[in-house]
Amino acid sequence: MKSLISLILAGSLTITQAAGPALGVAIAKGGFQIDGSSVSDNATLFGGTIVETSQASSRLQLNSGARVELSPRSRAKIFNDHLLLEKGVGELATTDYQIEAETLRIATGESKTVARVRIDGSKNVMVAAVHGPVRVYNEIGMLAANVKPGVPLMFQPQAAAPTASERTGCLTRSKEDPTKFILVDQVANITVEVRGTGLAEQVGNQVKITGTAFRSATPVAGASQVIQATAVQLVSRGGCTVVAAAPATTTAAKTGGGLSNGAKVAIAVAAAGGAAGGIIAATGGSKSR
């Protein structure tokens, strides 16, 4: 009998340890599901908990102070430093937590900024910003785009290496170092340093560059990353004498133990809502339509 009791206690202890510490609570005005079981009003969240809403939205309040809202008919998996959005819409209102969607990591840039992320259709991800900028990173932590308030962007996974890059924008010389070249991608709202041959004759033009983004290279001031171009294609001549460079953000995303989806894919993004935009291919580069 004592042996049986010992086994039962040991089993209970194992279950408790597997659950880990509570991360926070989920609150909803109505029913929702936690790991496939129906609950109502509120439930405790642990690492790996799957929350799925039905007719009502749910607020996920974490002990760290992070807050995420899940819209009706949404599903997400909860972790200590990020939420994996699997379906529907998530709204992030904190700077120390991120939303992962497909191969993207979405982070807010300021304390009052709200990021809205939607899984749209077949693995498309729409990201919108409210009250401040939102940063979108690829699976290896490189900046893919800066999303401005009122201009949502639609991202699409692409089959390519995460460091492959194709961007379209204005090619100019860096004001800080005129021997270096920068490209301003006005769809993704970022500036990158471009290295390679055939650049000098394209200064002042709209070009499409194809190449590889280097995670370890230090870009010139004002740029977020370095791209070694293997091809430079003229899109249109002129029109780049006055270009407002997008703010650079060189801080990489916190990837922790890695993305939940480890597939090596590129990113394509277009301005959502019918705005004139382009496609960003590979590691956040842009390709005009």
C-alpha cells in the first residue's frame, strides 16, 4: 500500500513539474477553450497552453505585465516571451513581448504602440500599427519591415533561404560615408546598405537588388542591415534626389529558443488595403508590382 501511495505521489509531482509556473490568466466574457477543453470566464495560463476563442474575445494577461487580446475565432499558443498566433487576430500592447505568426516575429517599438496581427487566408500575415511603429523580423531575427500607423502590410511566406534578399527602392550614396551606397525601401520602410559592383552608375535611380543579407556585418549609420548584391536591375531613372530615409532599427528580434516553425522560408510583403505597394521577397526585401 505504501508503495502504491508513493507511486501516486511521484506521478502527481511529475505532472506538476511538467506544467511549470503559471504565466498569467486568460479572461473572456463567455466560453473559450484551453488545450481543447471548454472553460468560461477565466483560466490559468502555462507555457505551451493553447487558447482558442469562439464567439467572444479573450484577454491574455501575463504576470510579466504583457497583454495580448485575441479576437473571436482565434487560436494561439502561449510562451514566456512570445505568443504563437495560429489562427485569427491577436493584438499586442507591450514592448517586452512578441507575437509570432508563421515565420515572423512582431514587436512594438514604443510603450503606447499597439500591434495588430492577423492570419489572413492561406498563411498570409497582415500586420498593422496603432499609435506608433511596429517592427517585423524574419525567422533569424533580421528586420524585415517597419510598419507605420495607418499603413498595414501583408506578408507571405516564400520558399527561399532566410538570408536571401530582393528589394526595390531608391539607391543613393550615404551622407555619413559617400563611398557607401544605401537603398531606401519605401514599402518596407527601412534603409539598407548595399555592397557590390555596378552601384555607382545607378545612384539616384529606382533599382531592384538581389543578393544576400549579412547578419554579422555592421551597416553604415542610418541603415538596418548590409546586403551583398549579386544583381542590380534598373526599374526607373531619376526621382530619387529627395528621399526620406526610414528610421533604422538594428536591434535583432529576441528569438529565444527559435521559432516554433523552423521552415526556412523567405518573406513577401505588400501594402494592404489596396494601397500602391510592392512585394517584399526574401528576407524582407521588396519587389515592386
